[in-house]
Amino acid sequence: MMKLPCMISLLLIIANVALAQTNQLPDKITIDGVTYENVRWGKPSLQSVEVIHKSGVASIPLSKLPEELQVKFGYDPQKVSQSIAAERAGQVERQKIAEKTAEVAKRKAEEDRMAEATRRAKQTEEETKNTLAARYADAMAFIQMAGSNLDSCKGDDRSVMKALIQTAEEFTAAYKTGDIQKAEVALKKMDEALNTVHETKPVYGYRYNEFLHDEVTVPVIFNMYSNNTGFYLQVGDGDFSTISPLEIKTIEDLAAGLQKSIEWTGQCIKQKLNTRKEVGNWGSISLEFVSEENGQHCYTWLKAKGPFGRDRLIEESTVKLTMLNVQCLLTRISHADKIVEKRIRVEGDSQKLK
């Protein structure tokens, strides 16, 4: 079935042809070696004429027709040339307009992109400045806090604390220069040093030794039992140590208590407070926070209780944790999942060796 648009076009051609028949046009014509028979002529345009012939429909250029037909159809080569020239000129003009429009759009898009990039760069720079300013304040507080507690550190703890203070001072010095890139490099170095210490430095508590009349360091170990039955906290070493089994809830409470001690340390140093306050008591483990000399010396007492036995001569141990060791112990407890993963990996390797 013929579609409606095609049918309308055909009807128009037929109407034009009917009109043209009144002019007694030939019903047969040969153009470029092609003969059209039973021709019915339509209404011509400036350059061509539509015809219906025995084999179908065709469009014949007026320039191909005999001269008498060109005259009948009003063919004017000059007008055709002018029309073609005008059309080409119009195309050129439209092309120029299109190119100019595209160029304007491209330039606008590039300007928008540059403006957005500039906005983002300024935003990033502002965020970086704010971050550095906040970290500078933290670093200054750390330097003050660490410096205040440096005298209470013993042995390796003292040298570690000095190194951390130095990296913090390097960052604050870089920040003061106003060189953002230099400050970022120094900040990264400071953070890496802190993370390394918190994750790898052994945790020590301090206990007063009656024979030495001085404080000595005592290892504080958070780990998992060899039979994988749970976690424990060990204070001391050998026979003179206390091992406290830890339930999951106790581990969570202990971590929260250590975090609270860190926060209280900062507040007491800033506000120059003296205080002695229980942080928490969770059965076998308890913490007590102390701030002395207007916040110049802050530490946390850790008390651990464990079962007495032939290889455990001490049922209860109390040690003093400096700020540094509080943070290191908190990091160990926070990484309890890593201890489990490591144990599983080690046992898996052992099974492979068998």
C-alpha cells in the first residue's frame, strides 16, 4: 500500500501533468539516449520538470530539453546560473555562520572549563590551607604536650618522643613560611613518623623499683592466646607478670577509655588543670587519669588483674602509661582484627609446611 506522503506527491505531479497537457507538449522524448514514452508533463521548476511516463516518474533538467520546450517552460540559463550562485553563496554564508557559532561555543566551553578548573583549584587550595591550619594547631599542641611529658619518659621512649617532637617542629616551621607544598611534605613526614611509632613501638608502662629507687619500664602486651581462644593483656614479663583475659566488650571499653585519656591530656595541658579521675573499671582492667603541675605532667595508671599460678607470681600489676604509650596501646587494640588475620595467615603457612 502506498504511503500517504508518496500518494500526495504523486497526486501533485498528476495535477501538474494535467495542467501541462493543455499546452500540447510531446508525449515522447529522448534525453541522453533514454526515451520516455507516454509522457505526461508536470509543472516545471527553475531548473527541471517532473514527468510521468510509461515506466514511471522522472525529473528532467530543462537544460537537456529541445530549445522549443525550453522556451515553453520559460527556461533561462542566466537565471539558473544566478540561482545556483545565490544558493552557493548562501551555503558559504551558512557554513561561515555555523563555523563561527561552533567557534563561539567552543571558546565558551573552554572558558567555562578554565573557570571551573580555577574554581576547583582555589577550592582545593582553600581546603588545603584550612587542613594545614588545623594540623598546625594540633602539632603545636602536640609539641607542648610532648615537651611537658618528656621528662617522664624513660629509655627508648624518650628518644622516640624527641624524634616525634622534631618532626612536628619541622612541620610547624614549614607552615610558618607560607609555602603550602613545603608544609604538605613536612606534614606527610610527621604523619608517617607518628603512624610508624604508634604501630611498631613496643608499649611500656613505668613502675617504681624500690631497690633502684627509680622508675623502670615494664612491657605491656596486647595479643591473642596461642590456642586462639581470645585476647589478653599482659603487664610485665616472665614470672613477674600479670595476664588478664579480655572479653570483646572489655576490649571495646578499654579502647574507649584510652581514647578518653588522650582527650583529657590535651584539655588539661590547654587549660592547665590538675586532676585525678577514674577513666573506667572493667573487672580485670581499670584506668585512672592523672594531671599534675597544671597539666605539665599527664599520665594514666593501668591496673591489671590476672590468675595466680606457678608461672605467675603476681596477681595484680599497676603501671604508669605516658601519653606516648597510651596512644601505642590504643593503636594495638584498635588493630585487633589484624592480629587475627596474621594468626590465620601464620597457621595457614604452617599447615602448608606439614
